[in-house]
Amino acid sequence: MSALALNATQQRHPRPEHQAYSGRVRLIRCAPRKPAVHLCAEPHEPRPHIRRGLRPRTRNLLEVPITDIAAEHDVYFGTPEPEHESEDLQTASLAVVQRVEHRTDVAEVKGRLTLMDTGLTPNQAMVEDLLFVRKVLENAGIAYLLVRGNDERPVIAVDLAHRDQLRRAMVEACREEPFYSRSVDTKKTRTLLIADGELSPSDKSRIIRVYRPRAVSGTNLTFGPSAGVQLELWDLTGPEITLPVENSLTRRTLPANEVVRGTVEKHGLTWPTIENMFADHATDIDFDVDLVFSWVDGSSPEYQAARAARMKDAVVGEGDDHEARFRQINELKYALRSVYMFAPWIRRIFIATDSERPDWLADHPSVTFVRAEEHFKDPSVLPTHNSQAVESQLQHIPGLAEHFLYSNDDMFFGRPVGPDLFFSPGGITKFIEASTRIGLGANDPERSGFENAARVNRRLLWERFGRITTRHLEHTAAPLRKSVLLEMEAEFPNEFAATAASTFRAKDNISVTNSLYHYYALLTGRAVTQETAKVKYVDTTSYAGLKIMDKLLAKRNMDLFCLNDGSFPEVPAQERTERVTDFLEKFFPIKAPWEK
């Protein structure tokens, strides 16, 4: 079949984005010596063949370098590129396939030669490719600068006069590497396999994204151009230096005599750069950010017996006696993986719990278990089975950073995010209001603890500020400041103490993390609302929620999401457990260093 016919067939029968790669991947060659890992198609699906010797359909590309401000903004500030977007993708030639067929770690995934099961996070993949490019340049004797772009992407600047030398060096170094290049500053996007001889489709292109695609077998997790390294060709001849796009420090045109060369330490190496390129900027977030999870091992027979014994005489609100309040299916493991994969800037993770350390969790300096007696101001009120009590005492956790996030074990990071999603450079917290309203009426023993706390919070804020709060907050990781929490505890001492002393949720409890802190901080100038984060709430005990969960896996387009265990289930517990566990294993397949 010709390349043109094959492309037409693919357009008539597109591959669904949600399909796990276990049915869409074929190793170029399986090594006979190690039987441990094989990528095999599922029995009911045909195994695709490697397309050998097929050349891509040619097009007349209108290639115009970026000149307008809006387009420049998209280069650095645009939303992450979808990894499955349609594109003009060059098919690997037969010669390249033959050169890499000995590699057991390379497979064809959706038309790309791809590194499989590397165990790297997106950030680690980006750094690995950056170091590869650096080695290529140094081996070829090509001068370069490390540049700070306007996001976290590494940028390497090379003299425009060395374009051809750069191409030859990259092509030679990538003969057996699945490195692709994508022109950024052209109207049409074309992706080339560098091993086939070209670095860019046009001599006009001066911004080139290079990357090795990576995928995890059995899942739809891929890292593509969004985790790539940016090559920029700068015109260094003459009295003025011209750049294809602005960076975090300079304009597109700068006098050569004002450029002072310097160095910077990054990734354990010394890099040539421009002086002040990596200096702390006014918009940088340079303070430590920690993360606190509250967690209970509801599967423990000891915990269940103790909770049942204390609940005999307790009065609780609607749904607060359901096992969903404490049931767990190892969500914590995947919540921690989400931090490792998508929020590597978190300094330290604290787990507030009285449960035993789970079997899969090893001792690790980044993860600290905190017992209630270590951070409750008055340990005599313990034990507690009340998450609102735990949340009222977070500010007393020993060693906790001033700025931190609070999360439950059913809340996850869905893709790479930065600390600026939660904090301003000055430390102001950013919180996300939900569309749901708190509703009318006062707190009442028949209401759930969640609804009661929202009403108690509303009353306290009205009495203190004369303002009405009307909306709940999204179920996501929430940014907090320890100093503001201590101030609030001094402002509302009786409410904090009473909530901490409630063994179970009570009608007069406050909910500090949702939403008392955020509106108190808002009304005192320490917080703002934000609408930039993409978030999703999923009730995994409903069939409608399970459909949303499947869509979430297919698209991977949420910054944050919550897989809630509802108190009024429609889905049988065993079915829910299987569906949620399968989802989590496919969404977060990369093991964190603290796992055994």
C-alpha cells in the first residue's frame, strides 16, 4: 500500500485517543534474552505492523516566521500541546527502521518511533533530552547558550550561521535515536524524524522543538513535543543580535555590546549563558511549598472496630456514617505518584494519619508520616475520626513550610502544573470556587458535616467582615499559609478548639480548608480567586461518573481532579474498586522513588 493510500485509510479509520497502547504498540524487535517485559497486543486486537520505507505525503507548506505578538505569546504561554493532535508527521524510512530494530526499548506508537517504559516523568524526560543536545553540541564544537524562556522549557540558543553544522551534528548523533523535530515558528506544523537527515522543513524556521517521544505500555500516557527542548537560532553577526522570539530577559533585538556572557549551574553542570538570564525575577516563586495529605486506612480491621465502637452513641449528619468517609483502595499511592509525575517542585510531603504505613510505602526523606498527637494543639481530645478536626490543626505540623497545599487522597494532579497555579510570587494564595451554591438555611444535625461546616463558616465570616459567602470550593489541592491559619486560630479560638475536639463531624464544626481559610484570606488581602485551572470532580459511585472518568483518561486535559467516593452509591463496591484501580494504574503508571 502506498503512503498516500495508507494515510487515507488512517483518516477513514482513526484510532481512538482513549485506546491503551497495549493494543496499539509493537516492538520493532523483541530480544530473546530477557523474557520479563513484552509489549503484546490484546487478543481481540490486531497487532499493527511497522511501516517500512514509506515516505510522507508532500504538501506545499506556507512557512512564515512568527512576527506578531499574539503568535509569539503562543510559543511560550500557550496551553500544553495535545499529544495526539493531527499533524504532518514524517514516516520513518526503511533505513532508520533497520538501524534501530536492535533496540528493545523502541516501538512504533501512533506513527512515531517511541521510547517505551523509561520510567521518566515529563520533567525528567525533558532534562534527559536537554543533556543529549548539549553533548551533541559540545562534541561538534558548536557554541551555545542556555536561555531562560518564559516557561519551564529548556532553550538552547545557537548562532544562525551554524545552522548547517547543527543539522549535521544532530543527524549524525540521532542515527539510532528516535529524535523528532517540529518547527514552532511556521504557520503549518511539520514533524520530522531527525535520523532521516533534516532538522527543520524550511531554512526560514528559527525555533525548533526537538524531543524523543516516550510512552508507557498498557496505557495512553505519552510525552511528546510538550516535553521537548527548544532550539533557537540567533543572528549574532553585526552590532545587533536578533532573536526569533523574546525570552524572559531580553527583547528580540539587543545591542551586542550590552550582552555580557556568564555561566549558570543547572542539572549538575555549568552552562554558558547571558548574565542575569537566570537571576531571580520579580515574578519568580522562590519559596518552599510543601503538601499535606490527610489519610485513613479504612481497610484496617482495627480502625473499623475502633470507629464502630465510638460511633455507637454519636449523632452524625446525612451520609457521615457511611464507609465512604474512610474507605480506601490505595488512592494515596496514586495521589503521591501524581505529585512525583506532575508537581516535582513540591519540597516535602506530609501524611497526617494515625493509620499504619501502607506496605507499598518505603521510608523516604520526601514523605513524612505525622501522627495526630504530633500536631494537635491539645492531644487530650484524641483519638479522632473527623477530617475537619485534622484540618483545623495543620498549622502545628512540625517542620511544615509557611506555604503549603492541603489535599485528600482522592485528589490528583492531572498534568504538569507549576506553583504559580496556587500562589503569587508574593505568597498570595489562589483558590478555586465551584459553581455549586451553599444554599439557604442554618446548620442542622440532619445535614451532612460538609454542608453544616459551610454554613458555620458563612456565619463566622458574616459576623467578622459583614460579607456573605455563597459558593463551595472545588475539590482540589488547596493552597494555605501557616501564618494565616495561626492568625485565624487566634481569631476564632473556640471554634477551632471545638472542632478539634469533635471525634466525629458535628453540626457546629468549621471547615478550615474548605472554605473558611480561603474567604478569610480573601477578605484580609492574602488570597484571590482564580479561574485558570482546569478541574474536574467525579463521583465514582455513579455510572455517569465512571463515564466521566473514562473521558478524563482519554483526554488527560485537566490540571486537577477528584475521584470522590459518594455516600449514596449506585455502582456496586467491587465494580467501583476495579474500575477506579484500573483508571489510576493507567493514569499514573510511573512509580515514585518512595515506593517499594
